[in-house]
Amino acid sequence: MIIYDIEKAYKLKSERKIDIYEIIEIIIQRKYIKIMKNPKREGQQIFLLLYKGYIHVVPFIFDDAENIVIKTVFPSRSFHKIYGEEIK
């Protein structure tokens, strides 16, 4: 199961035009580019995925019941430079 903060979802939609439900669908369908350890936060992992033509980072953790808990979603210029050209 994938869990997220509903208030954070509204904020992402209004401020960044990111639809958390579309992000979740990409993850469920396993259409992400990569899963890796978060280089900035111990104990977190990140999904790298293509969303609206740009590489986005989705930091997450596993809770005690092994649910994926999404922390946020944001576009990444640095990861886009690495993986964006591969997608075209």
C-alpha cells in the first residue's frame, strides 16, 4: 500500500502542479526509472520517475507494516541531466 499526507497532496497540486495520484499510478505500474538510497536523508529511499516530461524525485520510507510512505515529490534538475537524455 502507498500512503501519503492528504494536506501535502493538496499543496503539491496547488504549488507545483503535481498530482500525487498520477505519481502513485506510475509507481504502482513500476514505470519509475530507478529506486535508490536518498543521498541526503539517512533511512529514506527515492523513486526517480518521469512526470510531465521531466525527472522527479519521490522520497519515501517503509513504515512498520511495510507500506510505502511518500514524503514529497519534486522536479530535479541534477537527476534530469543524468536520466532525462536517456528517456528521449
